[in-house]
Amino acid sequence: MKDLTPSVRAVRELLPPDTGLAFEAMRALRTWLPDEATFVERVDTVQRPEGYRLVAAFDAGRAQAVSVAGFRVAHNLAFGRRHMYVDDLSTLPAARGRGHARALLEWMLEEAQRLECRQFHLDSGVGHERATAHRVYFNAGLEIVSHHFATPVPR
């Protein structure tokens, strides 16, 4: 671990049965998650088999993660043979501004390098409420390189 603020005790990947340690921090971003059990089942039985991984930052003396990132390594024609894509990056409101998200970004960038990924991607919502997160991404060396378009598919 490098460039970690003193408040960051540890950054580590979460594997089952520790998935639930990420719930509180993830729910700060994914507010639709109803409870820890639903989150754990979704991550461990649906997303992990698709390559999803979790990494978390912990404050000293706290069992639950204060910041968490979900990511995967993938291949596609747009980004090349091997790239890392960050699905989720979230920090508890009380823990923001203390370097946790930056520590997770650094951990993932090192993992991407270790896995010989050629690119690193992260989408972020727009709006003034995301400005602080965007500063973290810019300060970590990320750039805005495209627009992401989406629409719900009618049922």
C-alpha cells in the first residue's frame, strides 16, 4: 500500500464469506439494496461468477469497510484484449475526504498492472453532487474519454 492516509488501516480484497463487510459502504452508492443478505447473495452467486471482485478499505478499529470498490477484468473490441472496469466505488459519507477512495483506486491500478491490463475504466454519474468524486478520479490520473449512453429496456 502506498500513499495511504493515516486513517486507512488496511486495503484488502474481500472474498466469501467476508462479502457482507462491504454492504454498508456499498449501500451509500447503491441505495436500492434492501439488506446485507440480498447484497451478499447478488454478489456471491450472480456477479462473482461473471468475474466481479471486491476490494475494501477499513478504518482502524472498525470491522465493516468504510470504502469499497467492485471491479472486473474483461475483454471487448472497444477497450482491447484485457482491461479493468470499475463497476462500483463508494465511501461512507462519514469517511469521505480521508483518502479511502484514492487508496482503492491505487490498489486497483496496481492490480490492473499485475494482471497485464492495457486500460482502466470507470463510469461516473454526472451532476454537481458527483463533483467531489470526479476530483478524486482526476487526481488519480483518470480522464474523461467518452460519453456513456443508456436507456431502460421496456418489459
